[in-house]
Amino acid sequence: MEELFSFLYFFIATLSIILIICYAALAIFLNNFSKKVDGEPSIMSWIPFANIFLLGKLTFNKDAGYGLVALFVLSCTLTMQIDRMTIVLSLPSIVQMILGAVFAGTFVVTLIFGIRKYGRIKSNNKSNKNTKNTKEVEEIAKANNEFFNN
């Protein structure tokens, strides 16, 4: 029995570490993605729910971000306890499961599109830097030619 509990503790600890690493990786990606798209990092990348909105906003637009958050919230159950009264807000379980599956699929697809968009932006910035350097060199060469030919 102790072996089962030790295996369970090990499994839970390993799963927790993997989840923390994935959350941090997503937050770092969203922070860098926000720098590329908006020009400045966003603290929203580290806040739960807000990072889901930020992923949709940066990849597509604000409406996609709101849609992702709405799918996530509708697939959850909210339980509130006030004194001795418990209030449970949820949709029927089959609807929650369907919305949860739709959210998971949409989140993965949005993440894939976001990674592709980040890669395109990054490669465009590299080619723009080379173009700028070439243009700057040509302008400097032209200015030097005008200066020395006079």
C-alpha cells in the first residue's frame, strides 16, 4: 500500500512540474509574441484567463480572444458557498464536455497559428533589417559620392 502512495505522490509531483514548465513556456512565448506584435511585453502573459485572451488577440483579434475565454468559462463549473448555502453554476455535463473539447481544440489550433505567425514576424524582421542595412549603406555611399565628387 505504501508503494502505491509513493507512486501516486511521484506521479502527482511529476505532473505538477510538467504543468508548471508548460505554463512558464506559454507565458514566455506570449511575452515575446507580444513584443513582436505590439512592440512591448505584456504582463497579461503571466495571468491565468488573461493569457488565453492574449493568445487569441495576438494571433487573430480581440474577438478571438474573448471567444477563447468564453469557451473556457462555459466549460467550467463555478461553485460558491455563502454561509451554509452552496450555489453551483454550470451547464449540463454533456454540454460542458462538448464545450471543453471545442475549447481544447480551438486553443491548440490558435497556439499553432500563433507560433506560425511569430515565426513569420521574426523572419520578416530579419529580412527587413538586412534591407534596411543595404538601404542605409547605399544612402551613405551616395552621400559620400556626392561629397567627394564636389
